[in-house]
Amino acid sequence: MKRLKFMKAAALALAVGAGGLIADTAAAQTLRMWTFLNPSGTAPREKALAEVIQRFEAGNPGVKIQVEPQVWDQMTPKFLAAHRAGNAPDLIWVVTDLLGDALKSGSLADLNELFVSKWPADAVAERKDGYWKVCERDGKVHCLFHSRNYYGVIYRKDFLKEAGVDPDKLTTWPAFTEAAKKLTVKDAAGNVTRWGFGQQFSENLADSQMMTSILLSRQGDLFEPNGRAKWANPTGIEALKLQTDMVTVHGVTPRQAVSWSAEDLYEQFAAGRLAMFTAAVVRLSTMQAKVGKENVGFMIWPGVDGKPHAPAVMAGWAVGVWSGGKNKPLAGKFLEFMSTGDQDRVWVEVGGQLPGAPSTLATMKDFMARPENAYLSIAARGVKDYGWISPVEFGVGGFRQALNKAAQDVIVGGVDPKAALEAAEKRFNTQNNR
């Protein structure tokens, strides 16, 4: 009850500029924000951001949120350079891989000082998941995560139904592989017209692939405590072989996967050429818009060693306030507004995203009862029970590319999986000075 009262009070107070802070200081004030989202765009997350901004500006006359869209993989380095030069934006969306660099740079303000310290204890407690922990340093909270991402399998419900495949029973890799075979369709000439399982092994726009789930299930991590890669071992060899066998043995993943990027998978799925594929849950609502809300589902990775599921990579965007900004109190107010109360519901309903506060889903019973929204509950359970977020204490950028190169070596070059993983480890450790 305390948390619900807090959320309602926060939404009302922020909507009218309560407390006098915004009303007294907001005249003709502009907050600059860097994000990969364009509020003028048509993607679900872009629509959600536009609505949140409109609500904030309507409740705070004289305040303008100026969004300056950036190229997603260049934005964080550009922000760190702007921080050093003293001309960074008031608000920044930091990519997970480079969050450690941002924290070490001192570029992100302490949100405790701006608003978190005023939250009820239970409102803070429910948010203390893996995302919160990577933002917290020495008692200070430097960011809140948005576009909370969880990697698993997106699938076509209609294709699975036609093939007699129950997604709830795909909790082992043998069952998953057999399902992928049933879902692979060929024409009269023997040409594949639809692949059962889409993967991508390009180093360009690389996402985490299925082998990481097996490594995480048995090791609990992808790295040693000092940040060195932990892949060239029996678990890694088995995982890489299982992954590449989908191409070379079972024929359910095309050989073109060696050159496919993550974006290629989404395009192929939208075109009806994939029944299942490795994917990020933040993109599911966009896929629903392409092929119909009723046709798209999400599943957590199959498990190993008798477990129903295996852990998966969590990612997302750490949104913070620039520590060197002149408008920190106002920037903090917007970040709090964007992350709590009714705005958390907007990110779910309009953006198709996981909420910042887990309790938000519980307040949306009618919305969550719709079959097309079940993926949100599934992904939320994945984050809670089967989630792993890469450590930010040391840079781990490039691990997806290194593992994808290992898959390329096996599929194209016929390299032994152990040798491919040894080369991947060496490359990663050298690049990251391990």
C-alpha cells in the first residue's frame, strides 16, 4: 500500500510540478537528452518516449525536453568525450557494455541526492535487481535502467501451432532441436523456404547467441573474477558444437548465419522465413506490428542437466543525469518522472517494454490478461530467475563478437571447437588487456 500511495503521489506531484522546484526554476528551461530513440519515430519505444515527454512538458510549462537522437553504438563514447570537454547533455542513455567506463569517469550524478533518497524503502527494495546493482557504487545510485532487455527466443505462434509444437514443452535442447526440424519447410525442389531456427554469427551488430545460456547455466558467468574469458573448456566446447550443429548437422539454421547480423534476423522473421530465432525481448512489440500481435511469442532458453531453463543475458540502457550539468535538479525530476508512476505503465502499454518497477505489471491485470502480452510476464520471470548481466567493473565489450567468430571458424573453416574457442579467448583477452 505504501508503494502504491508513493507511485500515485509521485505521478500527481510530478505532473503539476509540486513542491515549487520546477515551477520556480523552469521558465524557458531546456533539457538536452541523448538517446537512440527518436520521439518523432513510429517504433513502440519511440511512441512511448514521445508520450512521456508530452506529459512532462504539459505539467511543467516552460520546460522543453530536447531529444538529440544518436547512433546507438557511438553515443556513449561521444558522451564521455563531451563530459571531458564540459559540454555533455543533461541526460544520457548509456549502453550496458560501457557503463563501467561512465561510472569510472564520474560523469553520472548521484540520483540519491536528486530523488531516490526520498523514495519509500519498499519502493527502492523492489527495484534492487541486477540492473540496480550495476548502477550502485559506494552507496550512490548513478542510473536507472530503461529498455530492459532479455535475450531468448522469439517465435511464430501460428507456425508452431501448424506444426503441432507446444512451446511450453521446449525445455530441453533435444526437444528444441526436433521442433526446429518440424518447423523447417522445403519446397518441391528441396529448397528451404522457412528455417526452423534463426541464428546470427556476424561480428557486425552481434547479439548474444544460444551457447551463452549453456555456459551461464553451468558456470554462472562467462568470465573469470579478473575478467578473463572462460570459454575454452568442456562446457564451452559442448555449447559451441550444439550451436553450430544446428547448421552443419541438423540443417535448421542456414549457413548464411555466418554473415547475418542481429538486424538480418528481425528482417527474415518479419518476412516469414524464420519460425524461431535468437532475439531481444525489447524488439518483440515491433515484430508484433510486422506480423500480427497474435502471432508472436517469447520463450526462455531451454535448460541443461535437468533444469527447465538456462540463464540468459540481460542488457538495456542505463539512463543518468550528467554530473557536470547546470540543470541537475530539473534533469533529475524528469528522469524520476520518466521512470515511475503512470509513466512506467506507458513504457509497458505503448512501448511494449518491461517496467522499471516489477509491481507495475501487477497493476495492469486487464492488459496482462491479453494473450499477446504474455511475453512481458515470461521475460520478467526470466530477469528474476534466469538473468545475468555482464559485469561492469571491467570492460567486457567484444565478447559477443569473439564468440561469433568462433562459430564462423567452425562452420566455414571446419576448425575444431576447442581451437576456435581458444582463439576467441586469446582475442578477447588481448583486446581487453587481460
